[in-house]
Amino acid sequence: MARKLPELGQELVRQIEEAWVQKHPDWARRRLLVVRLIAQHEHTAGQIMKIAGVSRRTLFSYRDKLVEGGIKKLLERDYSPGRPPSVYGPVEKELVERLGQGKFRRARDAQAWIRKRTRKTLSEGGVRQLLKRLGGKLKVPRKSHAKKDAAKASAFKQELPQKLEALAGRELRQGRRVRLWVLDEHRYGLLPVIRRIWGLAGVRVHAPYQTRYKWGYLHEALEVDGEHRSELLFTPHIDQDIHALFLRQISESDPQGLHVVIADQAGFHLKQNDARIPANMKVLSLPPYSPELNPVERFGGLVKAAVSNRLYASLEKLEAHIEAVAGEWGRPDKVAGLIHEWLADKANCGAPA
């Protein structure tokens, strides 16, 4: 037989109403809701279960606690909070920092580090769960040159407004149009680019491959602000004279404007004092080995992704596909989305209102 809901008595009803108007955590508020509905005698047990979202066993457990020891007994949490975590506080903070720095190649490396810092041994599976809980994810790292200087890259970001002011501040204040570009080059060829693809678990997937060593170079320049234009040039090889040709193409896109070009320090990139640099152009070098500062890296990655895992009968067919993809991503709205937010902000720091 179903258990009936007897009268709780005036004293318990008074305690319930006094506790109900006070502030409680969610778990306590639910217990109070159950016994308050019981005290009102307006609902059956089944109805109370639906309203409060509890089981029949839980409903009667709360009622019995109330009858046994009043509101105080009802709002006692009579279970252990569980075993304290092995990694918490400063150790957890340090673990998250090391995750951000990519210090752990495997879960086993993190397991050894935790054992050394806490003298506690977690299972490898437990470490994986811990790393995921802290926001960790197993990923393929991006290559970073051993000679990369993170301090110089950070300083470049901070000092960019001053550098632009020194190069073009006077012309800008005189009303001359100043256009800021980022520039890079990417090699393409008939040796296919192999990228990861989706497939079914347990089924090996294949990508077509051929050994054909024919190459070309795509020169790309994206305008940081303003019209967000793009300039592209295909060449069979690359050297300083070809680079000078591409710089001239950029400068001739607006002969009356002053063009400031940000590029890396590749050996074939011209320096500011080179006579082959157009008269209406100035160049600004990125710190060595800092490709993450250049938005054109994103552009090149998107182009490569579009032509990956495919074979092309000739370099001309590959170039036609690259031209179509690059043209699509070279639209002003697309270029605007590729430019780093910090770069656009720093470029406009010294601009007149």
C-alpha cells in the first residue's frame, strides 16, 4: 500500500515557513519545497514528486528527517563530501600553467610531475581525466624555432605604434593616405599536401599521393585596415628581384599613397635602404622566427587546406585552383576577418581622429 502523508503538526509547519523565507542553497531549497508541499495537504505524493522532481523514496526520506529532528535535521547533509582532490590550490594552478606551456607530451609525464609535487600516485587514466577537467586537450603542437625570442615578439606588439609613427606619422598628419600591409609567400607544388580527414573508427582512410617535384610561389599581401585589399602574385621561383617586383605591384595599387609593408626577415626580403624599394613604400621587419605575428600565415593555411589531399595533372591546374581559393579569401570582408585584432588596434593607436 502507498504510504499516506500524515499531518505534520503546527510546530513543524511553523519551522518550515520560517526556514522558507530565509536564503538557502539549491539543495536545501528543494528539501524545504518537498516538506512545505506535504504540510499544505493540497497535493498527493505523486504530484509532489513531479513538482519537486524527486523520487518517492526521497520524498518520504525528507518527511522522516523532518519528523525525527525538525528543520535542523532536514537541512543536515548526512553524507561525506568525498575524498579531497589530489591536485588543488597552488599545485593545480601550476599544473594549468604547464598545460598552457605544452610541457607534457603524454599523460604519463603529467603523472610523474604530480607524483613529484604531491607525493601521490594517480592512475594514468585518472591523470587524463584531470587534464581534461582543467581544460587540457591532446593536440599537435605548432613548430617553433629554437631561436625564437618570445620577448622580442611581445615587444614588437607593444612598440608597433611608435614604429609606425616614425615611418609614416608625418605623412599621415599632412593628409597623405597611408596604407599598411602584411606580406608573406608560400610555396606550392605537385607533391600533394596531406592533411587529416574524417573517417569511420576502425577503417583506414587513404589520400592520393604522387612524387612530382614541380614548385611555384604565391606572394600574398593583405591590407591591415581601410579597404582590406589583397595583392597576389604567382612566380616560378623567388629571389630579391622578384620580391622587388611584388613590392612594385603593391605600390602601384595606389601610386599617390604611402605603403608601409610588414614582413619577416627572409633573406630575399629587401631592407629599407635597398634602392629597389619603391619611393612610396617603407618596410618594417617582424622579429625573427615569429610567424604567429603575421596574419598572412592564416591566409596561406586556408589556401593549403583547400588543395590538400588532391592530385593535380599540372602546375597550371593547381595554380588555377589556388587562384580561385585565394581570390575568394582575398575579398575585403574575408581579409578583415583574417587580420589579428591586436594588429588592427595597434595600427590605429596613432591615427588621427
